[in-house]
Amino acid sequence: MNKLFPILFGVAIGSAATYFAMNARQSTAAQAPAEKIAAPKSASKFAGKSATASADAPEAEAPRKSANSKFGGKGSFLPEEIDGVTPEQLDKCKIAMTKTFQDDDVKAARAKLGELFKEAQYASDDEKKGMVKQFEDAQFEIRKATKTAMMGADADITDDVADKVLDAVEERMKQRRQQFQQNGKKK
């Protein structure tokens, strides 16, 4: 379990970054007007396909379906709703969180955590127990840097809103770890 936590945490951070990057692209694409170009019908074997889509234009993605849980789809790290956070604020936070991955302070805090993971990889179990405080401090630094970067990316994000969003992300990551551990025990 001690060896598994650093791997899970790294995977969760990578998944969150991917989710936020993809979600930000989708939200900006949804704001732009979608134009459909009508293609002439042909008598080929593909005539049954949509006649409104152009051969050169990519098809518009269907909106993601939400799972029947309080969190969005299977891969989402943020719920569709957070108490005390408006949908507009939540969208701004999602976009701001994608920008935090480019922030130098956040990168430095994540690099520090990565170094701790490397140290822990070859440490004995007793040494790993002594590193718990270092990991907690590193995770706190990442949260603090992320919060600062979020608030700097968008002036409408308040201290309270940023805390609520980061709490929701941490809760989702905790649930993912628990699911992973339960699935590992079943096998």
C-alpha cells in the first residue's frame, strides 16, 4: 500500500490535468457558434450518412453524459454542482485550474512532490513512515500554489470559492483511491 499511494497520486494528478484541459477546450468550443456546412447528396454507398456534414469538417462531439452520481462523468474530478458555487463560477474555476498547470509555482511544488516520490521509492518502510509529514507538507504547498494561481488567473474567483472547488477535487481523488483499493482487494 505504501508503494501504491505515490503511483495512484501521480495518476490522479495526470488524470485531473487531462480532464481540465479537455473540459476547457469543450467549454470554449461550446461558446463559439457551430456552423454546419451542407454537403451535396451523392449516389455513392455513403449516401445514407448525414448530408449536413461536410467531408472536410469534423463532426461536432456529442455532449458527455453525466453518470448517475453527484459527480460528472466517469473521468471528471469536479462535481456538476458545488454548494455555494454558481455554475458560472465553477466554469471559471475549471478554466483557471487548467491554467494552473502552467504556473511556475505550481510546477515547482509538483516537482518537489515528485522528488519525494523518488526518495520514497527506494526507502524502507520505516523511512517511509517518517516521510508522511513531508508528503503532507508538499501536498499543502501544491494546494496553496494552485489556489493562488487560480485566483490570479481569474479575478472573479474568491478565496472561499477556490477552497470549495479544491475540496471537491480532493474528495473525488480520495474516492478514486478508495475505489482502486477496493477493486484491488477483490482480485
